[in-house]
Amino acid sequence: MNPNPRERRKLAPVWRAIIETGFIIFLFYSNLLMGEFTRTVGHGKSLVFGIEDIFSVTNFVIAAICGLLGYLVVEYLRKKL
């Protein structure tokens, strides 16, 4: 049975928001990991230490807020241009 095309259209903006916000969160964490790894590698710390250090509730809240703000700015610019 084919799904209703109207229902797919309603979900498309939600999926786009989830994907774009997730991508911004991914970029945030990769940037944190890069900075943590280059900062701690000289002190005998490993990549595992850097990964354990960046995954915290505080960093996730910051990433989620920045992801949502980034998504809103991109959507605003997309509609304006």
C-alpha cells in the first residue's frame, strides 16, 4: 500500500530540521574533539581521554541549543533569499 503523499509532505520539514540540527551537533562535537585531542596529546593523554572529556551533559546542552539556533538562522536565510 502506498503511503499518503500529504503525510510525507508534513513530515519533510521535521526530518529536515532533525538532520540539519544533528549535522550542526556533529560539527560541534568534532570541533571539540579536535581541540581536546590537540591540547592533551602533548601531556600523554590519549584520544579516548579526549572523547570521554567532551561528552558531558553541559556540552550536549550547548550543542543542542547551538544546533537549533543554527537551524533557525539557516531557515530564515533560506526563506529571505
